[in-house]
Amino acid sequence: MARLLIIGCGGVARVAIAKCCQNKDIFQEIMIASRTKEKCDALAEELRPTTSTVITTAQIDAMNVEALTALIRNYRPDAVLNVALPYQDLAIMDACLAAGVHYIDTANYEPEDTDDPAWRKIYEERCRREGFSAYFDYSWQWAYQEKYRAAGLTALCGTGFDPGVTSVFAAYAKKHYFDRIDTIDILDCNGGDHGYPFATNFNPEINLREVSAPGSYWENGHWVEIPAMSVKRTYDFPEVGEKDMYLLHHEEIEALGAHMPEVKRIRFFMTFGQSYLTHMKCLEDVGMLSTTPVNFEGHEIVPIQFLKALLPDPATLGRRTVGKTNIGCIFTGEKDGKPKKLYIYNVCDHQACYREVGSQAISYTTGVPAMIGAMMVVTGKWQKPGVYTTDEFDPDPYMEALNRWGLPWTVEEDPQVVE
Ligand code: NDP
């Protein structure tokens, strides 16, 4: 029925591609195109015996809009699923516009070079105007709204788990359980253990940038920013147990704040163990998280990229990781004149994911919603011209798909709330 071009062939892509191959009645043809073609070929070879989906591969530098446009025109997909890195978002959106196809991604744009003076000027103005200092924000992609509208194309931004499923949970809670939502707490718990002293569960550069940045949350219509890791809470997660979690800035807060203005407070918490935090602080203190190039014995190196080369490849963690993730949202508000509390969450087992698709649960919980988002767009269930996040569509078909494709969810009435 549909033909999908998938860009990127890393940890998340592996799961999204495996899931497209399972969902072979929808995704009859896929192309895997990435910077390193050998990875695409190896994955295609592994999956071909398991599926009737026709898989082709290509080499592409997604930053090269002209080459990517030509590839899209040549393959003629119904949509492009971007599971490369956030750095490529705008280039891929440009190529999709030029070639006239729908666009889907899992993370919002951030620049690779945060020292670029042109970008920095806009960024600093935004920090002052909006009051949060994360490198990523939706303004860059929301700026494509009119272009996508005029072209009659859908851009679906951020269909991973968080962002992605968490915003679908919010739309679902609003549709079925609340007359008014007052607060949303998004809780991301990884109770997994990979046995290394230090490793990141997805792309180290993106991950370490995110967690070393100041935290922020949305309250009464504006951002409140706090020093990195300065708000800590403990929560007893279903099927995982008690964990420490820290308030972080996260991209779905921006979209939910804009689209659900009645919500008074939106926060995001992620669990971290003490060993992870100690390693990260030390790496930060010695400058290893810097994105500014340094000259080392005649070579220019970017510290965080060098660190990435030293750390275990997240794609190799699956085999070693045991335990479960629990990601979900706690809502408070009102229904039929009475106060209401609700928790919607998914629990995912690292080893079960590994047995199914050869990946740990972090890649799994992102790759499955990436496939589901692509399915919503190519089947027309979620198509409207413009640039949208996952809270802006009917949540019901997406929620059904989560149950069917490996991320079943639980609704708990009257949960413990976060103070
Ligand atoms: P990986 O680093 O494992 O994979 C990235 C892939 O993109 C690699 O195959 C890489 O190629 C390819 N790539 C990088 N640059 C280019 C380029 N210029 N042109 C073409 N291909 C390129 O990342 P992950 O799989 O961990 O993450 C993928 C995406 O998912 C990221 O955007 C991340 O932020 C997002 N994410 C979203 C989450 C959510 O819940 N919403 C959670 C986790 C991740 P090569 O093999 O040559 O390096």
C-alpha cells in the first residue's frame, strides 16, 4: 500500500525499520538511506528473509538538500521518515517540500554547530524572549507551517516516545477523561542496567547535551528555568520500583504549552542513577561535553564527538541491558465538577525488545512510535497540510496502534502524584 523512505540507520532506525517490515501490509516498500550505506545493506540483508516488504538501500548525506531531493524524486515515496539526527531536520524538510512528499521525525531541530554566529544570534534572542535556554526548540520547524500548508503536505514532528507518545497520552486524557487538565507531569524512567560504568542509551552527543543543560518547566503561561539537575524527586514506578528523577527541559512541554493553554503546569522528569550523574559531572568539568572544536596535536577535534567515539555504541547495549522502562504522564484536573488524577504509562522490558528486534528498550520505545507516526500519515488517518506535533490529531488510532505494535499502555486512576 505505501512506500516509505527512511533516513538514518542507527539505533532508533533499526527498530522503526524492523517494525515497518512486520507491518508489511502497510509498508510494502521501504528504502533505507543513510550516511554509511554498509549499515543499511547489512540491516536489509538481515530483515529480507523475515518480511515481504521490498527493501532497497542508498547512500545519502541528508544535509545535501539537492542530492536528497533527487533521491526522493527518484524513489517516489509516500512519505519520508527522518530517524537520522535532529541536525538534519530542516534539510530533510526542505527536500520533502521540493519533492512534494510528507515528512515525519522523532526529535526537533537543533544545530550541530552551536557556535555558528548566525544561529547563535537568533538563539540568544529566543532565550531572552521565551525564557528557556535549550539548544532545541520548535520555532525552526513551526516556521515551515505556511510552506507545508501551501504545498498540501503534512509534517509530523516528534513521533518518538517522549516527545511523541507522551503528547498522544495528553490528547487522549483530554479527549476521554478530563473536562479540564490543570497539570501534566511527564515521567521517563529507565530501570535498565547495561553493566557498563557509563554509557548513553541513545546518541551520546544528543543525550549528553540534553541532560547537561538547565532544566525548565511551564507554569501559568511562561517558562521557569532552573540550574541543571537542581530539582530531584523520588517516585515509585509501577513494575520498576523506586527511582530518583530530575526535572529537565523537554521539547513536548513547548508544544503542549502552546496547544493546551488551559494547562497550568507542565514538567518533565527523567531518572538517573548516581553513577551516571557523577560521570557526567566529571566529563563536563573537564570540558569533554563541549561542542567547541579544540586543536589537538595538529588535528581539530570536537570534545563531545571524541567522547562519543570512546563510549559504547548505544546500538550494542541491547544484548547486555536488563530491566524495564516506564514512561508516562500523570494528569490532574477536573471531570464532572470533581477533582481527578490519572496516570497513563507504558512498561517495556529491555530483554524482550532485544529478543524481538535486537535492540534495547530506549530504541524500541522510540522506533515503534516512529513507525506508527509514519503509518498514521501514509494511511491518511493523520494528514492535514501544515506542521504538527502528535497532540494535534485524534489520539485514538495511534493509541490502538501502540497496543498492537508492542507498546501497550495502562491507565491508572488516582495515582501517587509528584509533589
Ligand atoms: P544514532 O546516532 O544511533 O543514528 C543516527 C543515524 O543517522 C546514523 O545511522 C547516522 O549515520 C545517520 N546520519 C547522521 N548524519 C547523517 C547525515 N548527514 N545524512 C544521513 N544520515 C545521517 O541515533 P539514534 O538512532 O539514537 O537517534 C535517532 C533519532 O531519534 C535522533 O534524532 C534522536 O534525537 C531521536 N530520539 C528520539 C527520542 C524520542 O523519544 N522522541 C528518543 C531517542 C532518540 P552513520 O551510521 O553514518 O553515523
